[in-house]
Amino acid sequence: MVREKDYIPETTKVRLIEIGVPAGKHGLEAIAGLFPAEFNIRALGLNAADLARVLIHFVEQKIVSLPNRKGPVCARKVGPGWHACHFYQDYDQLLDIIAPYVAAGLKNGEACLWVMPAAVTNEAAGRALGKHVDRIEACIEAGQLEMLAHPDWYLDAAGRLKSFEEIGAALLAKQDLALARGFKFLRAAGDTGWVSCTEQSKEFIDYENKVNAALQSTQVAAVCTYRADVTADELIAIVNSHQDAMYTPAEA
């Protein structure tokens, strides 16, 4: 007799098979083992059926890559109104992920705003960008590229998260300036690794949900980068507050 926590409906089992999970792995521990360890998915305490549904969702969103599937390593097609999240392991991987994304925007005649962790210097970001595009200083001088530390963009003088209205107004002002300068649209990247496991986490997810709804009527494309060691609850909330999601596994 199957224990209640191990029960998976037949329709869900069919979906598991469709995404590449064989019947022999339709158990609680086997499914949990298909998630990257950094996600700490077991901490949610889900039963097998709910865990299977989360796995299916994450595979379909291309956040989790199963052994027989190749996972995404960079942002896909980007356009105005697009809002995605991308999980990273460390700052070196963050630079490897976002530098090509920003460089693609510069090459395509877009204005780019890169909000980085405070620990990542403009010099380090510039070196990473330099692997993909020339004349970084010229882009900065022309107003095509701006690089900021996350406290300058997201936080007020007291270190608290600014309101959605304040950040949103600042983003629209940069969008309008980019368009006035003749750039196609504003391509933004904002690091949010600083907010994980803090008291501001839920408040920030509320902000992300508002951004997700508002961006669709703008000339802004944005990717938000999160550390892969977010809590399982945060992980689900983050994914649900974005249109698209990506995860780059660490190199073996």
C-alpha cells in the first residue's frame, strides 16, 4: 500500500514521464534528488504529488535541467516587457551570466542598466564585458551603459527597500532618457542576491510581482539575478513573480 505522502496521481505520473522522469523514480526521495542541492527543496516538506508538480513546473520553465536534458546557461530572446529571474552560484558565475546579456544589448543599440552586488566592482564588470564587446568606456560616456551597486538602486539612506513607486519612477526615467537618446529600449539587470533570507524578502517579492505586471507596458526588459541558495519557499515565490526563469548549474 502506498503511503499518503508518496502517492502521485496517474495524470501527474504521465507528466513526469513526458518531461523525462522514468516510472522507477516516481517516489518522494527520487524526485527530491532531481532538484539542484542548492535549492534545499526538502525543507518545504511537500508530499510526493506536490513535489512532482513543482518539478514539472520548474522543468517546463527551464529552471531545473534533468539528466537527459540540457539546461539553459544564458538569457533567451529579450524584448520590451520581458521580466525574468536567473539563479547563480557565486559572483564569478554572475559575471559570466550577465556580461553576455548586457553586451548583447550594447551591440543591438539598446541602453543598458546593470545593478550589481556591492561586492562586485565596476572594474570587474568591465573586464567581464570586455570579453564580449569593445569600447566599454565609450558606451558609458555616451550614456548607453550605466553600472550601479545595489544599495544605490534598491535601498534608501536607512538601508530599507525603497517603495515600488520610487524604484519604478527611477526606472521609467532611465527608459525615457534611453529612448530620447535614440536607443531601442532599456535592457536592465538587477542583482537581488542581497535580499535572500532577510526580513525584507517577502516585501521584495511583493515588489517583484508589481514589476512583473508593470513592465509589460514599458520599453524595458529586465532580468533579476538571485543566489541559488535561496530557501525553497523563496524559490517558488521568485519563479512565480517572473515571466521566465533560468538556472545555470555549476561546472563539474
